[in-house]
Amino acid sequence: MFNIERWQEIFETIRKNKLRTFLTGLSVASGIFILVILLGFGQGMTNGVAKEFEEDAANRIVVWTGVTTVEHKGLNPGRFIELRNEDYDLLIKKYEDDLEFKSSVYRIWSGVATYKNESGSYRVEGVYPDYQFIENASLTAGRFLNYDDHNGYEKVIVIGHKVYKDLFGNKEAIGEQVQISGINFKVIGVYSDPGGEREESRIFLPLSTSQRVFNGGNKVRNMGFTLRPQATFQQAVQHSIAISNEIESFLKERHIVAPEDDSAIDSWNSLEEAKRYYDLMDMIKLFFWVVGICTIIAGVVGVSNIMLIIVKERTKEIGIRKAIGAQPWSIIGMILHESIFVTAIAGFLGLIFSMALLEVIGPNIEIDYIVNPSVNFNVAITTVFVLIIAGALAGFFPAWRAARIKPIEALREE
Amino acid sequence: MIEITDLHKSYVMGTNTLHVLKGIDFTVNEGELVAIMGSSGSGKSTLLNILGMLDEADQGTYTLDGTLIHNLNEKIAARYRNKFLGFVFQSFNLISYKNALENVAMPLYYQGVKRNERNEKAMHYLEKVGLAEWATHLPNELSGGQKQRVAIARALASEPKVLLADEPTGALDSTTSYEVMEIIQSINDEGKTILIVTHEDDIAHMCKRIVNLKDGIIIDDSIISQVRVKATSHV
């Protein structure tokens, strides 16, 4: 390996057979390149989906109501089911051990907010203080609602970043009065949400205030919960599905709704959704791997083919070398040494080039579901070695055979 | 130098067995210049291949410079070839992507001679065949005669005991053939043992002894008076 004479011999051979070397190198480099790019985009899609789920707490459950469609216990379909504060109080007592954050939501329709000359229409929702964590909102100024606001029926609001931009521009918003449907509210906080503009164009006020000021009585539009963490993702998914189903059927029973009537009372849990996405992601990742491995196999076959042709082409040369005293192993060594050298250089070039490409364009890619495609360096480097070893093996057998041919037969080959 | 007794060789071609050598007894002393003649199919090339350890005999003994050549594996054959023998082929068999000097230096590479010494020696042998100024040319830039002279220089480079030439002039016109023969004669004058397979009478008569093969046996083996190639016929 460190025989300088051998290296000189190999460099000479490579220098004088540029096309052959180039073609071998190209097939190896492109194989690695394609694989790294594929794996990079697989990772990019995983990142993208993970980002989609950042906008809300990952283990969220939402329950909401609608109109019954099924006749049940003598009651006609077409009734509008409304949740009440008592439903909420019962639920949080019943599932005290399972729920981490909880809030019921009262939504005010046609919420037009006005500040001085600026105004806009936003989703206005009465919520409990916990709602901040259910929404995964973080405050950029001031504070979120608290239980004092709730108990004191305070006329205070927390506005989304989009609302703040629309109404205030860059001015200080905390302490200012904003009119919602003609009623004054004091801004106590501005929040941002990983979900982006859609999630940031909302206004939150205390549930108690919203029900009193906007004639809500004790009605609740929907309820949101998050669950306490579980040991594993699988357990969390099972738990989440079980709890959301239980809550749904508990409420259905209380409001005399047929168990199968999902348009009257329905629930959604983000983990079940997330699991579906993650399963899909796993499938896509698997697919990328399969394609990648097929690419590598194609690369290996390509390299093998080239090695076979090279050995075939050099059979006469091998015969000459043997006639003037080359040992069989020195011939095998020469061919393998050269092929490993070429595949290694080409493999690393492909690796460096593809990784550089991912580094440069990766962070600039802003497509839904693809975020920062990147590749695990260890995986990439392993692939390079697999290809080198495969190339060496593929070269070994024809080289071994060629070295065993009697020189007289090799010399006859034209 | 070379001693052969009762050598047999046959080739299996499908269902037929072709008995090529049918008991050859043959001795060559040091410093001889022997022509092996015979029509095609007489077994002369097969004999040379066996002598060159490129092929193996089925039966009989072969002693080269006091060493009994038998049960050759590839490794030992390679070592003996490198140590004892130099080859000159009809089709030159130069490595096409190496220049004249590198071709000549090749056997030395396999002897483990260092690069500088290798090139120096190779240059010396190129000078000997009159091609010093062609050292950096690739084989396809040389004429047939020049190629064969490079091949002779290569065969000499490893300083072999015996030089084996298989139809060395077969691909050359008569003028260049004589040039090549002149070099072979001058090498022989220095004491090198040389065996030449040929079917050309004039070439054979430039040797010192002619062995005639027919149908796998020696039918005639006689010392002749050598025809010297005139030194003016080239340069």
C-alpha cells in the first residue's frame, strides 16, 4: 500500500488512461451524488412535517359541537348541540389525572377590532389562561391572560402579532384601548405562534368576560386540552385516542346524542393526526432508502461492469506483464489498487459536491413540507465505503481470473 | 544450459486430442544461437512456450541452468521467467500506453529495481539496440523494426540466461528483419544463449545451429556455418 514504486506505476496508468478513469469515476460519483441528494430531501420532508406540527401543542385534543343528524331516544335530528361551562367543569374533574392544559373556547362572531383609524376583522375567542400552551403561543410583549382576569371579568385582550401589525404598525400596543364590536378592551399582551399569520390573526380575552359581554351565557363553542406526556410516542398516541374517544362519548351521553353521530359532537386529536403523518413520513423515508439503495446497487453494477471491461481490455497487458515476470498477486494488486484509488477519489468528490450543494441550497428551500434538506454525514460516508468495497470486490474476481490465465493464452488475445 | 528429455505435449480440442510434441530430446549449451524450424503445426511454437514456461509439458523433464523445471505454480513460474528468460514475440507485445523506455524498464520493476536505476539500465539497453533517441516515444510512434528492437531491449533488461524469440522477424520486411537479426547476432557474440523459432530459411541460416521439427519430433539437428549480417545493412 505504501510502496512508492507501486503508486508511481498506478499514477502512470491512470494518467495514460484518462477516459477509462473518468468514466469509472463518473459512475461512482454520480451514484453517491444521487443517493445523498435523495436522503437529503427525505430528511427535508421529515423536517417539514415536523415544522407543520409545531404550530400547536403536539398532544392536543379538541371537542366541538354541531347539529344532530340521527334520531336518538325519541329526539329528532336537527337539534343544535351546545356545550356549557358545566360540561367543561365535569370533564376536567373527571380527567384531572390525564389532562395537562385545558380550556374551553367561546367564539365571538363578526369580531371587528378597531384602534384609532385602523380596523380589521379577526377571530375573537374567550379562553382560559391555559390556552396559551394549547396553542403553543409565545409572548413577544406583555403577558397572557391569567385567572385574576378571568375571575374579575376584566376587559383585557391578548392580540396576535398579525393583529398588532395591522392595528399598531410598530407602535407600543400594551395598555392601549382597542374596540371590539364597540366595546373597549385593554391590550395586555402580543403573542406569536409558530403556525404563522393565520394563527397570529386572533384576539384572546378571558372566557368569563367574553360570555358576559357578548351574551354568551354559559355557552362554550369548543374545548381544547393537552394530555400529560407519556413514556413513548406509541403510548402517547394510544392514550390520546382513548381519552378523546372517552370525552366524546361522555359528552354525547350527556347531551343525548347517538354515539355514532359525529356531526353533533366530534373530537380531533393531533397525535392521531401526527401519527398518520409520521407513518407517512416513515413510508416516504423508506421509499427514499429503497430508491437510494437501488441507486447504489446500480452504481455497484456499473462499477463492476467497468472493472470487468477494464480487466478484459487489459488481458493482453496482463499476459505481457506475466511473461516478463510479474507475480499473479502483483497483477491483482495493481488492478485493485487502481480501482480502489479511483472509486475512493470519485466517491468522495461526489460526496463533497452533493453535501456542498445541500449546504448551499438546503437552508434556502422554502417549500411546504420540505425544510432544510440535509444528510447524516455518517450515512453518506458509509455509502462511499460500501461503494469502494463493492468496486474492489467487483474488480477482484475478474482480476483474479485474469491473473490465473496462462500468459500464452493472454498473449494470444487480440 | 537447457536440457530436455522425452518431452510430450497434447492439446484437447473438444473430443479430439492433438498430440503436438511426441518425445523431444534436446540440449542447448551456453552461448548457442539455435534456430528451431518447421512448418506450421510442427510443434515449434509449443516447444518454445514450454521452454519459456508459458505452457507446461505433459511428460518429460526440462532442466534450465541446472534447475529442474517441474510442478510450476504461477508464482514460481513468474519468478523463473523473470530470472532466467527474456521473450521476444512476433507481435512485439509492447504495452501500448507506455513509452519505449518504460517498456524496457518493466521487467526491472518486477525485479524490484529502484526507479532511477531502472531507467538508467533501460536506457543502456535502448542504446544497445540503437534507439536511445526514441526513448520517450510510444510504441505506435515506432516502426515495426523499432518496436521489435525495443522488445529485444526489454528482453535483455532483466539480464536473462536465455533469450527466446518466437518468429521475431515474422511481421517485418526483409531489411528490418536483417537489422533485428544483426542485433541478435551481436547479443549472441557477447555470450547470450538465444533460441529463435522461425520458418524462414535465411533467418535460420543466420544462427549457428538449426533444429528441424516435423509432426512433433526432431527430424534434423545440425550445426551450420553462420551467415553474418553485414554491419552496413542498417544505421
